[in-house]
Amino acid sequence: MSASGQMRVGAERTEIYFPLLRNKRVGLVANPTSIVGQVHLVDTLKQSGIQVVKIFGPEHGFRGNQGNGDHVKDEVDKKTGIPIRSLYGKNMKPSAADLKNIDVLLFDMQDVGVRFYTYLATMHYILEAAAENNLDVVVLDRPNPNDHYIDGPVMHDTTLYSLVGMHPIPIVHGCTLGELAQMIVGERWLKTKQICKLTVVPCSNYYHGFRYQLPIPPSPNLKSETAILAYPSLCWFEGTVVSVGRGTSKPFERIGYPGYMNGTMTFNPKNIPGVSTNPPYVNQTCKGLEIKRNEISENQLDLKWLLIMFQAFPGEEKFFNSPQFFDKLAGTKNLREQVIQGMSEDEIRKTWQDDLNSYQELRKKYLLYADSE
């Protein structure tokens, strides 16, 4: 961090983006993490006389009261009276009708730096819809809490593209959403011939590797720094028989299943409205492992837990109980096949390296921040 001041997220730099919104009809893409200091961005905009005509809500909803995977309904925001259009239900992308009477789309959400986190897909569709409808997009950038390393298979198999992966980037991509927005537009990854008119408001006094404590959980099941840091290495378990602790007090801080023989603790998932709807093994006792902060690697994905759980499960062919979803999360069919074949962690990692090297070169073109202080 430079001596010129504290780190400021894009939303706090109102002197840059307020002039872009004055006398415009604004469509706001936001959730509970969209704050300016202690105040939600929508309230900040309204208090400043900026006209917000519609809100677009991602997975978990604008107010963050929807569980993982739950369809989010259209509604009217009770606090502001502004209509909310869901982008996590029947439609993932705004239609031309949704964007009628909107001049500019303002995007502000806290990401966690992982390809399968769905806020990235939401941003992609916002950029695409804006390009198709000749609208400006302003992205207010925020730090990436997992940008201190880059790792994982790069997604090349377009047959696996979905909300949990739709770009040729690794699982841990080392970019902020602002940088990725520039990459998506610059590499022409949008399925439209029109060019998106994009402005990114960067964080100030920020660099990759800056350790940023998120002031608000980015989603209902990432409640702690430990969960956020473990998430890249645990989420692919959701295509397997292994629970990641959804429906408990510590999701993404524990893994296990009923009958796991080597577990050191137990947990009992419950249905928690607005957080976890019908989680795996609901009301069943799971035996498993607690993930400690000091057990999480600082510079790479942790494959050890995947290999440990696979080797311990009786009946290897049943371990991947949702193989297609596992492949979508991994971004490749190779990882599942490599695990089944008994490849070691080092052997698996070597198969990623050439693609990671190529991605590192691509990434340099779109960086807004230095890779070290």
C-alpha cells in the first residue's frame, strides 16, 4: 500500500463514478456486499440524487436472503420501493425489455476470486446484455481475497460451460472482477458482435496479495475468512458424496459423510431457510474433518482433501455421485479421470502447468494492480 492513504474500494470512489451517473437512469446490479462505508450503495445513490430505476439481483438475492441454488424471484425492494429483477431464476441475463428506460448499468458485488463463484457469470451476462442494447456499464471494483495465487485446470471444454464456469481461466484466476470484465470484453468472450462500453472504477492503494478482511460475508455459506480461503479447494466436493458442511454453523470449514471411517469430528446438517435448503445428509450424522486456517495452502489449491476422501470411500465408482457437475466445477473431465486412475497430486498438477503459463501471459494484459506491494 502506498503512503498516500488507505485502500478504498471502487464504490467508495464516488468522485470518479458519480459524474458518469448524473442525469442518467441507472440499473443497479448489487447485493448486501455493495456498501459504501457502512451504507448500502443503493442508499448512497438515492441520497445523492442519482436515479436508480431498477435493481438486478444475483444468486442469493439483492438482500442476500436466499439459499444456495434457490431460484430468486422478482419483487419490489421493501426499503426503497425499487423493482428488483432476478438474474438467478428463470432468466440469468437481462432482456431488452428489462433494460428499457435504463441508460447505464452499475455493477458492484464482492467476489471471492474463484471461477465457479456465480457472481462472475452474472457480470458476464450484464456485459453481454449491455453490449446488445447499447448501454454503458460501470463496474465498481473490489479486492479479491484469493488473489495471492493462481492455480487449477484452465477451462477449455465449452461443453461444460455453465454458471459455475464459462471462461477459459483457471479455478483460482488471480483477478478482481474489474480485471476480468476487461478480459471478457477485450478477448471477445461475449456472444455478441457489439462492443461493450465498459468503465472500471478501480480500488485505490491496492495490490494483488493485499490481505483484505471482507466486512460482509460474500454469500450465506461463506461466513469466515477460513471458509473463503478453503472454498476453492472444497467446492468441487459438491459433485461427490462428500458434504462441505452446508446446513451447519461452519459451511466450507468441514467435510465428511455418514460412515467416514477416519473422521475426527461429527456434524449434523439441518435445513436453514435462506442459507441452505435441503443440504446433503440433512438430519443425518456425518463424520468428517474440520478444516483449520493453518491447514490451508497459501500458494496453491489443496488437492489433498479430494484425494484423501476419494481413497477412503468404499466403492470408488460411486464417489462422484454427480460426475457432470463435478466436471463443470473442475472445468474439465480430466481431473475426475485422474483421481480415479490414482494419479498423485504432483502428477495432476503437472498437467495444468502449460495452460497456467499461457493464462499468466494473457492475464498481464488486463491487470489494474501490481502483483506485489
